[in-house]
Amino acid sequence: MFFREKVMKKYYFVLALVLSSTSILGDGFELLLESVQIWDFDTAAELIKKGVPAARARDVSSHLEKYITEKGSYKPKCISLEELALLTIVYWDFDDKFAIGEMIVNKKIVQKCINAFTKMLKARYPIKKIVLIDEYDASDDRSMEDDNSSALCCRVITGHEKKKNPTWSKHSYGTAIDINPVENPYEKPYKGLVLPANGKDYTDRSIVKKGMIIAGDACHKAFTEEGFEWGGDWDPSPPNGRVDYQHFDIDLENL
């Protein structure tokens, strides 16, 4: 009990410093994390209002490297570890509360990602879940079915799995992000293909439901304003047209 009281005293002391400051201190994000962890959502909201970013980037640790290599999202043939960063993200979830997640992205787009997630959090755009795709043994199908938002995964693009010379997905380089896959499925309309399969109830984009990405909404604007392209703008025309409403990506060549 004494230890908890000391922790809480330190928490409120730092909180007072941050909220009374005209500029946000370097430990503002740490305080945001702490406030979310103890369900002090009023403080979390105030910190976001004061300008604390919704995410923080760190190098991939040796422990994490071992984990993502064993599970399969990371392969040296796709990208070097030094080019990647771990994002810790505070987001607004489907239960209308703050939550914390993790995502691995390319270092070259770190600030763009932080900016995008901060914009979405300020707008309280709902995200179902954010965990590393390695929680699903790097299975894109399982991650999508569980409505998980993710980034890095060394794999070929959807539909190229059996080709002799497949094209690597931008997820392989940490430059693509999928948001709410169930509410924003990948479709080949003239092939009758919907991925994940449990996203079929969201193929009618005229009926807007929680977590769907619609052109001009908070999620769409957050990423496109940072230079990302949206899979919802892809050509769905027959015979092989497709759209990917969950998907945002960016070309490294343009950075």
C-alpha cells in the first residue's frame, strides 16, 4: 500500500507539472500511458488536448527481435531490423475508452504515423484492437478475422501466394497499415471474394457503422493528409478489380 501511495504521489506531481506548463514536458507521453493504465481517462483527455502525441517510437529490442523472428512477421530478406521501430499507441476503442496498443513500422514513416494516430485519437475515431500480428503467428487471415489493426508482416501481396515471382506487400517493409479489417474488408467484387469472411456485413459502404473508414472521415483524413494512399480508392472494375478499405500505404521513394 505504501508503495502504491508513493507511485500515485509521483504520478500526480508530474501531472501537475505537465498540466500547469505552457509547453508539454518530455515525459508527457509516459504520463498519458500511466493515466490510461489506471483508467484516469479525464487526465488522458486533458493531456491529448494539451498536445501530448498519441504514440511514441522506440528501437526494436533484442527480445522483441527474437519474438517477431520466431513468430514470422519479421524476416531479414524483407527489411533490416535497423529500419524498423516499435510504436506504442494510445487509441480510442470500441467501448468508448482509451486503450494501448503496439505496432511495428518503418522508421521513415514514424512521425507520419504518430501524427495520424494523434489526429484519430483527438477525433475519437474508434479502433477495435491494436496488437502485433505475431500474436496470431504472423497470420494475416487470423489477425483480420479478429479485427486487429497491424502494420509489419513480411509476406507477398494478397493473391500472389502461389505465383512463381510474387510481389512483396508493402507490409513487408513496414510502410502499410491496416485499420479495423472486419469493418473495412478487402474485396474482389466480381470474384465474390471478401477478406476477412466475417467482414461481409460491411461490404455495403452506404450504411456507415462504427469503425468503418469512409472517404473524408477522421481516419481517412488522418492518413491521407500524411501522404498515405488508401486502398478504398483502388479500382474495383471487372474482371480483376479490387478494393481494400482497411489499407493505407506509402511509397518509400516518395519520402
